[in-house]
Amino acid sequence: MNLLFTLSITASIALSLPTNKTSSNLKWHTCPTHAEQKAGLDCAELNVPLDWSNPNNGKTMTLSMNRWPAKDPKTRIGALIHNPGGPGLAATDMVLDFARGSTYWGEDLRRFDLIGLDPRGVGRSSPIKCSPDLWNARPSQLVHSEEEFDKLIEHNRNFALSCLNRTGELVKHIDTLSVARDMDALRIALGEEKINFYGQSYGTQIGGAYAELFPQKYRAMALDGNVDHSLTEVPTVVSEAYGYEAVWNHFVTWCNETEDCALRGQDINAEFDKLLDEAFKSPLHVPECEDPDSGCRPSVRPEDITGSVQSTLDSKFVPKGYDQDIPTWRSLAKDLAKAFKGDYTPFAPGVAQDETSDLWSQQLVNCLDWEHNASSAADLIHQTQFMFHAAPHTRGLAQAYGVNSMCAGWPFPVPDPPHVDIVKGDAAPVFLLNSFFDPETPFDQAVSLQRQLKGSVLVANREDGHTTYQYAGEGARLMEAYLVNLTLPAAVTVVDS
Ligand SMILES: *[C@@H]1O[C@H](CO)[C@@H](O)[C@H](O)[C@H]1NC(C)=O
Ligand SMILES: *[C@@H]1O[C@H](CO)[C@@H](O)[C@H](O)[C@H]1NC(C)=O
Ligand SMILES: *[C@@H]1O[C@H](CO)[C@@H](O)[C@H](O)[C@H]1NC(C)=O
Ligand SMILES: *[C@@H]1O[C@H](CO)[C@@H](O)[C@H](O)[C@H]1NC(C)=O
Ligand SMILES: *[C@@H]1O[C@H](CO)[C@@H](O)[C@H](O)[C@H]1NC(C)=O
């Protein structure tokens, strides 16, 4: 049996490798930043084909990574690759945070070499460059007429072309299937038969794509805060609208019951509805942002408010052991209290100053991974009607609708459109973790992803929030037991934290 197993692994390596261009042996060297050096990390680069659908055309690009080596080589289990999500967040930054102890990382996981591989176009891996001026001039995502729709489409095209002009062909190849192929190139370069993977949020989509393409090339895969990449345009919007609104409702109840919540005793829903209704009528004005050096935009649109509220709902409280000050439900209440009194500063969007930004790789990846077929104002208005009904307070005005509106008219093909990632055959099981009430990756998406990943288990967290591992609670313990010992809980397991 052992022999057969070995043979089949060898055969599938040969089959899944169209080219060997990627198999440079990694040369680990001193990292570029002092912080990484101090934290004991080392760094490496890997060259991969620019276009995985045409890997032999000679065009390559460079990926960057850092590594926090296993604590004791004698008990080392293997390589654990991390992705923190976004899309657009740099894994190298996150691994540095883990190694510095500024966010939570369990001692048992020190048995892995933890590798932060910045996905193509992100962080230090050939970051995407676009025109900041065009970004700053972007029109509203909400359109009322064909004329406004045409303006939006023209803007989207011009922005995309500015990225092509400044970055090159890479802008067409940062889709998640390409990212998954890069990860397998890394596995080969590391000389590992199988890798381990921990993905948060959008990182779960990378994991799903990897499981689909390379079902036998991972030992363990833990996905926390799950994206279901089988949903098409309108269902994505509706799923997110319900998920976000439900957490908003929990926030309102929590605030009313919490001694030091800034809005305690107020009719939060009525005030919030009024705020958004005004922003829908015309952008809200922030005098402090008139100054060009302020770094913020003086006009606040509804999507600026709902986008900011959504991401702040991610964290009910600061996880124990964090030495970072992150926005939480308490700070959200303070920000809303200001806005209800006419000070909209907390919701004024930032102004892009440079050619690079996380936001752009986020938009570009999304435009390559998701359908965005709206071809008239009526198509977008159709979506908003569902959103407004599903989410009467937050209006469903969140990330998915942002993708559908800001990618409409995108001038490049969609290499990784939504599809059901049915993992066939004897793929290793996957460990899924999700809050019942998650404002960004709603629980229903974890349920449908579980059904696509054969043999996988879903651990549901009763505590609200986006991703669970950082709370170092029961869910984290189960995830560690799985990553370290391959111990799987029951297919459906509910935890309190
Ligand atoms: C491809 O890489 C593998 C592993 O590094 C090596 O054993 C093999 O000889 C390489 N093949 C070619 C054609 O370079
Ligand atoms: C590309 O950028 C150059 C300068 O950076 C500019 O002159 C040119 O007009 C741009 N082309 C397009 C198509 O945006
Ligand atoms: C707020 O709490 C009070 C009593 O503590 C309750 O009567 C009221 O219905 C609550 N309001 C909301 C919106 O939950
Ligand atoms: C949307 O566009 C994709 C290509 O991006 C296409 O495959 C799909 O059929 C389109 N869906 C609809 C409903 O038109
Ligand atoms: C893995 O199993 C060993 C032996 O049973 C146990 O001591 C250890 O605590 C387990 N690790 C985790 C992370 O659960």
C-alpha cells in the first residue's frame, strides 16, 4: 500500500507539472526589513510563469515570501503557508505580526515553518500599480440613469487601463487560480511532498482553488471565514446583504445593553437610517478634509459609510493577547455617535497618494475572479433592489456590490469565473471555521463550501465576528489539534468562541 501511494504521488507530480521553470531551489537570505530580521525571519524569492495558461512563453514574474522557521527542527512537521485575505493583504506582514507576538499564534503551531507568500500583485510580489488620480476621481457605485452608468463604465475602463499601463500584463493574471498554481510551485521549490495551509477570509478562496487543482498535495488545510466561489453575481450580493445586516442587528442590541457603549439608549436604527438616507440624497460634507494635505476626501457617500461599518463589525472586541489597537464594536459606536451629530470625519474615505495600494490589488483580483455582467443602469438597480429589501438598515451596500459595480465594463477577460469547486476522489479533508454571524463571509457560504469539499468538517463559532482563530478560543484549539495532529472534530461542531 505504501508503495502504491508513493507511485501515485510521483505520477501526479509529473502530470501536474507543465514546466520545471518554477523549480528553482529557494535561496533563503536575510529579510529586507529590520523588523523581520529582529523577529528571526528569513526571506526568499521564487520565479513563476506570468501566465499559467501559457507557462512556456518565457515571461516570468517574481514572488516574495518570508519564513518563521519551526522552533525545534527535531519536532518540525512541515511547511505551513499562510494567507491573510483581502484580497490585497500581504502575507509577509501577517507572518511578521505573528512572529513578533503582536497578534495571536499558538505555541503548538511553532512546529511548522510558517511561510508568508505574498500573492502575485500583492505586497512584495510585483505589486500592482495604478493611477491614484483616477482612483480618487471614482464615481459613485450607485447609479440612477444610463448616463451615470456610462460614466461609471468609462471610469472603470480607464482605471483598469492605467493599471495595465503602469504594471504591465500581470494585471490580467492575478486571479486566484493562478495564485493556487503559484502555491504549488512553492511546494515543489520547497521540496515538500505536501504542504499545509491556513487561509483567512479571501485566503479561503485560495485554499479552495488549491484543493480543487491539487487535491492530493496538502496534508492539512484550515480555512477560517469562508468565501464560496460558486456564487454568481446576484446571489453573492444577497448572501452578503443578509449576513452583514444580521450582525448589524446584533450590534444594535449589544450596544443598547452595554454600559459603556456610546449609543446606549438611543434609537440606533432610526438614527442610522436617517444618516444613510441623507448620504443617498447627496454626499455628506467633511470640512476637515477640504485641505489637500488632509489625506481624506471631503465628501462621504453611502458606500463609504456602509463599507466602514461592515469592516468594523468584524471585531466585537480586541482579541486577548493582541497588542494592536483595532476598530471594534465600541469604536464603531463612538464613530456613529459623531456622525449622528453631523461630524462625518470617521467615515471620510482616504485619498490615494501613491501608485500602489492594497485596495487596487483587491479590486483587480475581484474583477478577475467574479462575474460583473451589468450592462445597463437597470442591471445595477436590479441588484440594489434585492439588497435594500434584504438589508433595510445596512442596505446590502458592501463588498460584493462594490465588485459588481466597480468591475462592470472591465476590459480584461475573467480567467477564474465562479464555479463549483467539487473536489473529487481522495482529496484530503478540509477544516472549515466560521462564525454563525460573520459580516463579511456569511455562514451560509461556509455551509455551501463544506458541501463542495468532500469529507470536510465545519466548526461553527457562536461568537460574532469575521474569522475565529485570533480569539484563541475553542475554535482555535480545534484548528491547532487538526493542523498538528490531523485530529478532526465531528463534521458539524459548534463552539462558543
Ligand atoms: C524538474 O524538477 C525536479 C525536482 O526539482 C527534478 O528532479 C527534475 O530533474 C527536473 N526536470 C527537468 C526537466 O528539469
Ligand atoms: C501610459 O503612461 C504614459 C506615461 O506614464 C502616458 O504618457 C500614456 O498616455 C499612458 N497610456 C495610456 C493608454 O494610459
Ligand atoms: C433597549 O433596551 C431597553 C431596556 O433595556 C428596551 O426596552 C429597548 O427595547 C431596547 N431597544 C432596542 C432597540 O433593543
Ligand atoms: C456573466 O459573464 C461570464 C463571463 O464573465 C459568463 O460566463 C456568464 O455566462 C455571464 N452570466 C450571465 C448571467 O450573463
Ligand atoms: C497533539 O497530540 C499530542 C499527543 O496526543 C498532544 O500532546 C498535543 O497536545 C496535541 N496537539 C494539539 C495542538 O492538540
